[in-house]
Amino acid sequence: MPVPTTVRSKKDEEDGVDQGDVWDEWAQGKALIKPPDQLELTDGELKEEFTKILTANNPHAPQNIARYSFKERSYKLISGVDQMAVHFVLEGTLIHVDSDEARRQRARQGQTEEAAAPEEVEEAEVVGEEERSDSVDSKMGKKEQKVTNQFNFSERASQTLNNPLRERSCQTEPPPRCNFSATANQWVIYDAYMEELQKQEKNKDKQKSSKREEDKSKKKQMITETQSDDITKVAKVVKIFERMVNQNTFDDVAQDFKYFEDASDEFREQEGTLLPLWKFQYDKAKRLSVTALCWNKNYQDLFAVGMGSYDFSKQGHGVLLLYTLKNSTCPEYIYPTSSGIMCLHIHDRLSHLVAVGFYDGCVAVYDLKAEEGGAAQPVYRSTAKAGKHTDPVWQVRWQNDDMDNNHNFYSVSSDGRVVSWTLIKNELVFSDVIKLSLEGALPECLEVVEQPSIACGTSFDFHQKIDFLFLVGTEEGKIHKCSKAYSSQFLETYQAHNMAVDAVKWNHFHPKVFMSCSSDWTVKIWDHTIRTPMFTFDLNSAVGDVAWSPYSSTVFAAVTTDGKVHVFDLSMNKYEAICQQSVVAKKRTKLTHIEFNPIHPIIIVGDDRGHVTCFKLSPNLRKKPKEKKGQELPKGPEVEEAKMEKLLSLLREPDYSSI
């Protein structure tokens, strides 16, 4: 940009430089200055081109770093060396113009400038007022107004209330006083000291005697503990050896249980036999009867036996025994009881819990896992205060846990009550489900005045699929269909037998079928939707117990007081038993109970002499339909239900029923 001469001349005059000297310097020619040691190159050498390649490698980076390789067990050169070299780093505060942070800064700068503008105006006014000494404010002597700053300034103050002073006082009665005076001499002091010494000696003697007794008790406990410890160390081993010895002794029985099949069944069309296997007996319970049998669902070789008496004029003690097929000579568990056992049931899922009903009306729960000194005692037991029955308990059944996941079971007794027992902490909590009477169920709000109107319950069973439905058999021969939800009425009443109903049981497969037996010599099969029985079988003797088989919907067994076992298969013969066999050695022996094993083709039968005998069913008693070539027969509970339904449909036809 050209500079005017007037301005240039003024500047030169101020700097004191002559204008002519400056022009002389620019006019002179400029010569190149060369260092003395510079090489002199020809034009060809100067025009020669040298090519250099710039790379990103760091020339100062090491090239021969070696590391030890444990995999190859040798040193290996490392090729990947960091080539980056940092010469200068400066962290800046620059922000992109279009970024959000830049917009916020511009917005803040605009606010501060707007706020600063009135302040500058005010300052100018203040300065002007200060310069004007003859202003009105200076003359009047007023104070200057305080200018607020640009920040958000707020001033707050608060004053708290002082708590008012209070004065409290109370007046008490003075303690009672009494005046005491006595004269003390040397003999009085001596006598007092002697009495104190005698008291101390007596206390020492008492402490010594108590210590001796404690030491004796501790020694006894130590001896018993050491003995028990010695026994527990070898108990498991001894039990295994005992089972091995018994298996060797009764090897033929074990072989028959596992492999023997009666070949003569091939020549019998519709008949079968029972093969005796083991016989279980307990010497201390010879005079007791087998009053209950129950298999363990989790351990199929273990079953429980309840020992009591059906002779009500000779009641006494009882025993709860648990046997295993691995050892027939001695029970696995022995629980003596003060009253005779009338019934028992093992929990389906928690196989260590056994519910027991007694002749005196009590119910109890035994825990097989208890290993302490009081293991022979039940963990739960009902009392008169806790609502126990007033008559013998004829049957107990475990049910599903309640809403609070508490275990519970039901019991029926001759006092006409069906009671639900719930295990809560360390006690049994009862609730009456239904009260039986000759006219019908009694509501809980009404008290029973006439004792003869009560119906005596002798047996019951719960439906396997419908949780609230159950059957109750009575001493009058009636069977009542009841519900847990209705405690004041029966759903249905069946005129079943002429004598007491000894057992009533639902079919394992068909949801409508149940079976009952009585001392009137009959076994009847019912459809609970029909009041009349579908099948009636006369066994010519009082029937003690019946049981459905777990493998077929049409097979069941019954025991009678004449010592015979009757096995029926309705799909083969609807009129008589396919097996009728006497299984006792003495004629006067009465059979009391029977149970099918849940898996193996065996049954256990109890009698009134305290013996339990195991029998194996022959092939004809567990016969299945023959499979055709190339065709597989359907299996499962649906097939068994259809098989029973087919029999019932024949009986439901009007022509057949009229006959």
C-alpha cells in the first residue's frame, strides 16, 4: 500500500534518518557470500537429482529387541516396535465454531455484555456527579446507592425461636426411719464372727458335693458318648455285613424274587399263583396284630408295619417297625409306643415322615432322620388340649402342602370327626373338616347333644386327581362322598354294606371308580356317579382289606379272615378271582392287611400274629395283552383308563343292567 510523502517525511524526521542514505542502500547491488569451505560443483553435478523417500519410521527406535518365548523355549526378535515419536504436545482450549459449547459461550458473552452496558452508564453518571460538586445529592448529603454486581446475589437471614424454660419439681415421702441402739463387747463380736465362719464352711461343703455330682454325671455322659461313638463308627459297616450274610443265607429266596417265573402258568388259562418269598417277624411283638402296612414310594424295598390289637378288651402297647427286603431278620427302625397303632402312612415326597394313628385317639409324626437320644419319640404328637380324637384313629393320609407350604395330613376316627392336622414349628394344629352323623354332616356351629346320632368313621381315601374330593366309610355300612370345602353336608351317600366298611380306595387310573370291602363278606366296585355298585363279589368270609394294583386298572387283591388271598382281574374274569390261595400255616390265623409294591410284582400280607409275608405274583396275575407282529401296543395310564371304561360301559347299558 503506498504511503504518502508527507507522512513518510514526518516519520523520517522523527527517527532522525536521512532520506538520501536509505535510497543509496537500496541502490547498491547485493553480492552472494559463500563460506570458505563450500564445495564447488559443476553445472552437471548441480543438476543431478537425488531421490529421497520419507517414511514414518523412527530412526532412533531400537531394531534388535529380543524377548524369551516360553512356547518355543528360545529368544525371538520383536518386529512390532512403536515408531511414534512425540516432539511437542500442547493441550489447547479451541472449540469448533459450530459446536454446542461455542453457542453456549456466545450466549453467555451476550448476556454479560448486556449486563455490563447499564453498569458502564451508571459509572459514567456517578463520575459525572462526583465532578459536579454543586449537584443536588452532594448538597443534601444523601448516601450513594449501592450498586449490585453482575452475579446472582441474594441475602437471607433467619431467626430461631428460643425454647421456653421449664421448671419441674417433685416431692417424695421421706424414707422410714427407726432408732437402734445396742451395746457391743468382745464376746458379742466373737460370736458374730463364729456364726459367719460356720455359714461359709457349710457353703463350701455344698459346693464340693455339687461338684462331685456334676463330675459323676459328666463321666457317665462321656462313657455313654464314647460307647455311642464307637457304635456309630461301625454301625454302617455292620449293617452292610448283616445284609450280605442274610443275602447269602436266603440266596434261593433272592434268586426267586429276581428271576423265577412259574412255568405252569402257560398251562393255566385264567389262573395264577402266589410264590412265598420272605417272612418278617419281630420277637417282641408276637402277641400283636399287623394293623397297618405301607410301602415307601422313594425306597421301594422299604415298608412300614404298624403293630397293635383289634381285640379291644386286650389293649396295650404297640410298635412301629420299618423293614427292608435286603434284611428280613431284623427291622431297620423300631419305635415302641405306649398305645396300640391302628394306622400309618408314609409321605409320598418326604419319605422320612411317617404319620401314625393310635388306639387312644392320638396322632403322631415320626421322623426317620432323627438320630439323637430321643429318636424313639415322635417329633409331633397330638394332645387332649390340641384336639385329639376321643376314639381310635382308623386311618391317616398325607395331603399336599397348604398355602403356607406347611405339611398336613388327615385322620378319621370313631368319634365321627375328620380332622386336618398341620405341622407348624413344633406343634400340631388341628381343624375339623367334617363331623359325621347318622342323619348327615353336622355343622361346626352346632354342638352334638345326642351321642348315638354320631356316625363312626372307619376308613377314608382321597381322590388322586380332584384334590378336594374324598370318601368316608362308616361303621353303619355307609360310604359318604365329601368335599373339603363343604363341612355341613355330604355330596353323596351310598348304602354300601350291611356291616362296617373296613376299607375304601380310589382306583389309581380311572377317576370315577372306587372299591370298598366290609365284614359282610363282600367286595364292591363303584362308579361314584351311580349310587348302585357296578361289581359285587362274595368271598365267603369277612374281608379285612383290599388294594388296587399299581400296574393295571382292573387288577385288585383282597384278604379274608380265613387266611386266603384273592386276586381279581376284571379284564380276564368278571365273576370270580383268578387266584384264591391260602397263605397261612395255622387255620385260626386271620389276615388283616395287604399292599402291592409300587414297582416290583410282589405283595405283602399281614396277619393277627404279627407276621408279614411277601409273595410274588405269577405271570398270569400280571398278564398283559400279547403284541402282534409289527405292532406295538399303546401303553400308559390312558390305556388303563380306557380298559376300565370299556368294562363299565358294558354294565351301564340298559339291557345288561336290567338282567
